[in-house]
Amino acid sequence: MSLSERSYNTQIYRPKPEIHHESDGQLTVIATPWGPRAAAKKASQVIVDQFLSSREDRESTSPFARLTCLSSFANDLRASVYLANDTLYNEDNKSEYSAGVELLAIAKVENEVTLVQSGHPMVLLQRADQPLCLLGSQVDFAAQFSTHKKPMPPLPGQLLGLSSTSNLFIHSLRYQPGDKLILVSQSFLPGSLFSLKSDQFNLDDMANHLIQTQPDHPFWLGLLEY
């Protein structure tokens, strides 16, 4: 169970994320700071502490209502991210905005994988003998407001911690052996990425493809393999 990553920098700024990855694959947190890097570390640590604690103590209570449409551990992950949002809002942004975080939390228990997301990275599923599938995507403001002749630099469209509430994207899927999750933080994802051959879905080939197709656009790329 591994997470490998690659960053590509240009003259355009895109912050590199803070990453937490449990060696057993139970929890992965990708927190990208827009502001002080300490905010991303704080959000990640809150999620890790709360999620792992709730998994160890099944009698613990949560301040957030549990959703019947989600599994027990998906509810735990959702509550952990909400707690991180509350922490950032109350400690960093309640008086004035000073720190925002794009965040993706991924948890796996047995054969269920749950994503909780606010902003980048995009999440794509690579499964044997199937086309690349987009699972989670947060279109940023650069992608929304750029023109072909004048692309904007990366500008997050959704950040954790700026408000007392947060609009999270939550998705669960059934894991199959050999599944790979491709994580991409880039405003303009080339459609040609979906045309790569199955043996090209490795970190080197995908990074080289992104660089060749869009050399002026920075990105962060991750590959999560269970």
C-alpha cells in the first residue's frame, strides 16, 4: 500500500501539499495550503487524530449528525473533516481570512474506499481493462474564468476553513484488487490523459504526459496503490 508523488513547477505558483499516509492504507490526507503551510499541517493532524480515535473507540460520540446513506467509517471520515474545518475557521479565519486549505481525505476499510473532498486534487480511478474514470473533481476559478488566449494561474474555487460550514464532496466505491487512484492538482487537465494505455498509468509516464501537453502549467501528481 503506497503513495508516490511528483511535483512540477513553472513560473506560475502552485503550492505543494502536506501529505499524511498511513502505511496500512487506512487513511491518506492531502492538504494543500493557500496561506500559511501550518494551516495544512493543522487540518491534516486534526483529521488523522479524530478519524483514528473514532475507529479505535466505537462508543465515542460525534458533534455532527451521522448520515444513514453513509457507512460507519465514512461518517467518521466526514466528521473528521468537518472538525478540521471548524478548527481552521475558529483559530485562523473567524476574525479575518488568513488561511485556507484544499483537502482530500481518503479512507479504506476492508473493500470500501471513501473520499471526502474540498478542492483539488482531482481523483481518477484506474481499473484493469476499464477506461479511466473521474471520481471526484473540484473545478477551480482558473478553469472557470480563463480564456484560451489568456489562462489564469491556479486559483482555488473551494477551501476548507473559510466558513463555519463547508460544502464537502463525499463518494464511496467498492475496491477491486489492482485499483489505482490517480490524484491530480492542475487547473487544466488535458483530455488526452484519458487516452493513455493501461501500462502508462505510472507516475513517470503520466508526469511526462502532463509536462509535454501543458509545459507552462504546474501540477502535483499522486498515485495511490493498495
